[in-house]
Amino acid sequence: MNNRKPISELTGLGPKSQEMLARAGITTVEQLRKLGSIEAYVRTKRVNSAVSLNLLWGLESAITGEHWQNVAKKHRTSLLLALEEREKNV
């Protein structure tokens, strides 16, 4: 997979999500993979307080290739715990 391709080529992230990520300076697959879903979510939320947890599920889905609804069901707790830990360290 070419990680330098734009975020727009990933499945699961619509135009609004892509726009919010771009405002946070995240425009390529490489950047998203390097940051991971938690850090990308935190950075995006900093520049747009209206961001919901659906973005977190979408980011994890885009990175792993797993459908976002499966991510929300299977990985919800671990993602929320990781997010909580990340926010404690700010």
C-alpha cells in the first residue's frame, strides 16, 4: 500500500472527516498511520470541538480495514481507554 496517497483514497472517511483531518494537518495515509487513530482523533478534536466518537471509529477503520461498525462494537472499550489515557497525558 502506498502510504503517501491522500486520505481521500481510504475507505470509511467521508468528505467531512477528510476536511476535519486536513484542518488538523493530516492529509496522507502515511501521516494517519504514523499518528494512529487516537492521536489523529485528539488532534482533529483540538481544531474542531464538534468532532464525535464516530470519527475515532472511522479512523481506526481506515487504518485497519475493518468496517467502522465492527470497530465500534469490538474495539470500543480499548479505544476509549486508550483515548482516556492519552488525554490524561496532555
